[in-house]
Amino acid sequence: MRSMTDYLKTSDVRLLALCNQGLHCQLLDWIMNAITQFGSAGFTLALLLILILSGQDLWNSAGIRMACVLACGQSVVVLVKRAVHRPRPFKSLIGVINHKPTICPYSLPSGHTNAAFVQALVLADTVPELSAMFLILATLVGLSRVYLGVHYPTDVAAGGLIGYTAFCAVSHWIF
């Protein structure tokens, strides 16, 4: 069991270094800083308001559903962050390039990735013909978090998994 844990930690740090340092350039700095905003609280709240206040039943319903799934998923994210206390990579590893200031000192799981996947899954369910675009964008939000040095790859995977689980649970039990 110890060797599996060591392997995961080593792989996590290697993938982080590849994304954060190996791909580093000014153009990607700008692109990743823009993409990460799709998982931010400001963007998420703006999207919710637009959907709920749209005046169209399809979008209103999607907004209400998204709000319920986000409430569930983000609650789990906050609870896990507070329980695990995993420091952000730029605070615990030497050489990590930090591109983005953060409010919360903890990295596991990624709240931005959680929010991005919740948005993507609800929108993909609402407009199936655009599902690939929504899911690719959510994946890019997760990648941006690693590139920016604020999350390990496993933080991003956990955030996406929590978002998916919240989507499935809320969709099954409430909608």
C-alpha cells in the first residue's frame, strides 16, 4: 500500500511540474488565467443569475438545477478542504510558479474545477448537442488550475469527481 501512495504522490508532483513549469510561456499564462475564470465564483454566480432570470423555462430550470448541484458540490468541497488541510503546491513545493493569488490556503479538492464540471454537466444535459464543448471547457479549467500552480492534478480530479457525483445525486433525487 505504501508504494502505491508513493507512486501517486510522485506522479502528482511530476504532472504538476510538467504543466506548471514545462509548458510555461507568456501566451499560456494569459490563456490559462482567462480559462480559469469559468470556474470562479463570480462567473458561476453571473451564469446562475442569467439562467434563472432569462424568462425562458428551459434556461430557468437549468439555472435552478445548477444552483442545487453547485450547493451540494461546493459544500462537499469546503468540508473536504477543511478536513484534509492539503497546502497549495506553490506553498509546499520549491520551484512551482504561482500565477494566481488564492484566498483559501488549501488545495484538495479544486472548487473551480468542481464548479466548472457542475456547469458543464447541467448545460450538457440541457443542450446535448453542445455537450462536448462544455466538457472540454470544464477540463481546461481543471488544467488551468494545475498550470497556475494552485492545485495538484489529484485536487482537480477530486473536484471534477465531486461535481459529477453531485450532479448525479441531485439529478436522481431532486429532478
